[in-house]
Amino acid sequence: MRGNTIFKTGIVGTIFAVICCFTPILVVTFGALGLSAWLGWIDYVLIPGLLLFIALALYGYRQRTRARACCETDTQPTTRKGK
């Protein structure tokens, strides 16, 4: 994957995990679907998922800036004066 795609995936996943962690949207949805028994272990999934997506976003940002810096230096014309 390219750095930009990894970065976008990390950001979207982080936003989704934050919404599920800090708002009762997931609890209400699971309760409405009859899956409220699964809510006992949801913190064991959401917190590591949040950390994973934050790490993915940081990695994608690093790759994106590295690729941008590489492209900027590779496209510069080199000129020699004097000879």
C-alpha cells in the first residue's frame, strides 16, 4: 500500500474506534440487535484496535512524508557551472 492509503485507513479506523469507545453508540446498537452479551469483552477489542489504528496512521504519515521528500529531491535538476 502507498503511504497515503495507509494514512487514510489509519485515520478512518482511529475515528471509528474513538466513536465506539467514548460514545454509547456501540452499546445501543448491540442492545438493539440483541447482542448485548458481547459487551463484556468489547474493551479488550476496542482499546487495542484504537492503538493499532493510531500506529497505522503514524506509519502512513511517515511513509507519506518520506515519499514526498524523496520525490522533491529526485526531480530537482542538477546543473554544474564552471566547466
